[in-house]
Amino acid sequence: MVGWVEVLIYALAGGFGGLVRSVITGEGVIVLPKVHEGRVDLGILTSVIIGMFAGMIAPYSLGVDGVIAALAGYAGADFIENALERKLGKRGETT
């Protein structure tokens, strides 16, 4: 049985990985959440939320520790955001 503290630690490690990914790819610029033209842009929270989910899943599927959770958060946020940008266009613009 996995304790909730362990799940929380993995989620935070994954969220940290997503945060690092967002800062690195944003060239140090942190985009805060905002509403623009009736659309919600979560900004940096997108990477953190995706990273948290990836961080919670990775240690249990791979059988490893919190470092892998942080790396999964980085990679998960990168993979999903790039896929969405290809589908929706850069920053939500339709192609």
C-alpha cells in the first residue's frame, strides 16, 4: 500500500520538473495565468500540472524513486505541450 505522503512527494517532484521545463524553454520568462480574448491561458501552471500527473505515474510504472518523478514531469510536460502546439498552433492559434 502506498501512502499519500509518498504520492504527494512524487507529484511535487514531477511539478518541479514541469516548472524547470517551463523556465528553460521560456528562456527564463515565467508566463502567469491570464484570460485573453475569452480564452484562458494557464501559462506556467500547464507545465506544472502535467508534470505533477507524470510525476505521480512514473515511479509506479517504472518502479523507481523521486528523481525519476522529476524527470518524468519534465519530459511529460514537454511531450504534451509540443503535441498540443502541433495540433492547435503556437499559443493556441488554430492552423
